Amino acid sequence: MELEKFELGKYYRHNGGGEMHIVGVADTIMWGTTFIAEEGDGQTLTPISMNSKDSAVNWFEITKEEFMKNYS
């Protein structure tokens, strides 16, 4: 199922690899109001568009348990 947009608190995996957890919202100079995602590598925080359907292409929702496998 095609993802329409990201949601705060949810976990996602990209078809090409990589996972992220949307952990917060920030008001930034460069991106305006944006989501902040914790990537599965446990070291990276990334700004993620809140309203662009294009930013959600090839991402799908996963469970917290699936995401937490990055930390075991």
C-alpha cells in the first residue's frame, strides 16, 4: 500500500533499505516546520517533510518491534 505521508510517532522502512522513526516536530530556518526522524543506525537525526507526498515514496510503515531490531 502506498504511503500518503509520514505521521508523528510511527516507524517506517524504505524499499531500498533504511528505517526511521518520526520522533518530533521542529521549526527550522531551512525547512520550515518539519518532522525529525531518528534513523535506524541510531546515530542520525534527519528532517523529513511533513506535507510532501513525494517524500513518502517507497516508504512503508513497520512496527516498533521491527524497528527495535536495529538495537539488538
